[in-house]
Amino acid sequence: MTGKLRWIAYATTVSSSLIVNDGAREALVKRKASLLAAGVTKVQGQFERGDVVSIVDSSGKEFARGIVNYSSTEAQRISGQHSEVIDEMIEQRNYDALVTRNNIAFLDT
């Protein structure tokens, strides 16, 4: 694990989370994908772009952490939506993914 990923996984205080469906968990763990809004079922807590959040599966188990590309308000707005509608919902779109692959640290797999 690189220094950046180690920092994301262990050296940060995390108080917010993104709850993901089973398909998103599988895509993240097995297919090395980024976390897209379509896979997020719930946003918990308050965060800003660039904060570290927990990524939690449908059973409530945290399996990863990542640096988010959107605030909690924006994430709530686009959760469950496909990437092509983000432009219509977010004023300052910066990524298709809520969390890009290179900013995800897995706690277990």
C-alpha cells in the first residue's frame, strides 16, 4: 500500500460514509472500478470535496475509504443516478465518479 493509500485507510479521522449496493462493492473490489453515483444508496454525514469518507456495503460493513470528489450535499443529489445526468444536477461537475479508483484504499477484500 502506497503512502497516500495508507494515509487514506489509517491516518485519517472519518465521520461520514457512502453506503453502496452489492454491484458497486463487487465493481470496486473485483473489477478495480471507481465509485460511481449509480452505486451509492445512501450518504451519511457531512463532508466537502476532498474529504475522506468510509465506503460501506449494504450489510453495514466498512470495506474501504476514499477521497470524495463531491460534497455531501452534491453526493445526496446525484446518488443512484447515472453519470450522464450529473451535468444537469451539479453546477461545478469535476468527475463522473464520486471516488476515483486511485483515491480508494481497501481495508479488506
